[in-house]
Amino acid sequence: MPISMAKAGETVTIRRITGRDEVRQHLAELGFVVDSEVTVVNEMAGNLILQVKDSRVALDRGMANRILI
């Protein structure tokens, strides 16, 4: 299921990242790689704030739907 379906405060493990090579590379540069743990900090109108490693990243629903948990 996409990470956008996770609840606020939940820590999940990334299983797969979909999309074109450029999109997957961009997400990897932000820290979203397979088998890494991500915490959903907050969700507002479909947009997510995620804690990945030591930083917080905001993603829109389209990008979040590419990250499968």
C-alpha cells in the first residue's frame, strides 16, 4: 500500500518505490530508499510530512503514492 495510507505517528518500512528513473533517483536523494524506516509526522489534505533519517520532508500526494510500504 502507498505511504499516503499510513496514519500520523506510524513508523513504516519502505518496500518499493515506483515511477520513472528520475523520480526514483530524486526520492533516493531525499533519503527514501528500500528497507529504510520512515515516520509519518503529519498529514494535511493528502500531503505528508515524513521523518526520514534526521530530517523532515514534505511530499505531495502524487509523490507519496509512489512510495509503497
